[in-house]
Amino acid sequence: MPPKYSRLGLALTAAPLYAGPLVAGWSAAPLSVVLSLVSIFFIMQLMAGKTADRGSIMLPLFVLFLAIAQVLVVVVTYGLGSLISLIVALPPVPTWLPLALSSAGAAIWVSRYRRTPESVEMVKSLDAAIAAIEEAKPVDDPDNDAGAASENAAEPRDGKDA
């Protein structure tokens, strides 16, 4: 497989995931399939560790927002499939096909993008490094001691050129 966060890697992972609701809308699948797709998307987010990075939001409220977001994603993608069906008719597909596509996509997504304690620590350390870089003063700032130290380091020692 391509690297995790490359465009191709994300596309190959997301294609079967979002193909499920798209094919369901395109084939005019019943609403029970839509509800099943919402549950697949929601469980995928929970299994990938999405609740670990909720910040200061209370867990029940975060889970509610997460569920609403998954409903919106599935309904919009289903609607796009319905719009496509107005232009191009899809031959009859079995009802399980959209569920199988999204389930396979969710399994790939969870296996590739699961939040582990190591990845959470890496994100925290990267956030701290970015914050330190953003707080750093420019080298040419007269109030910056690091700039003066680098100027002194550039001068030759003992009057000899190095």
C-alpha cells in the first residue's frame, strides 16, 4: 500500500468507505441500508480512537456531535448517489453491496489510522514543537539573546581567521 498520509493512500482507503453510501443512493436502497451505513461510519470512528482527541468537550456531547456528523456524511453521500441515478441508471445491485463496500473501507481505515498511545504522544510532541517555533523570536531581534550569541560565534577566535 502507498504511504499512510499520501493522496493515493487516503484515496484508496476512502474510496470503498464512501462508495457504500454512493452506491446505495444510486441504487435507491431502502432507508434501513442508510441506517446501517451510519452505524458502520460511527463505529469506525469509535474504533479508530476518535474520542481520544475530544479536548475539553464532555464525552456524551462529543459522541452526539460525532453521530450527527456521521449521519450528515452518509445522507449527503447517499443524496449524491441519488442525483447520479437521475443521470445514469445503475443496474440492480444486491442490498448487501453498499454495506460490504463501506465495511471493507471502515476495516481498512481503522487498521491504517487507529490512534495508538504512541501516535497520540507523537501528535502532542509535534504540537509542542510547533508552539515553540511559533513563540520563538527572530534571530535579528535586538532583544533576542540567541541572536547575540550567534554573532559572537561568527567572530574569529584569538584574532586568527579560521
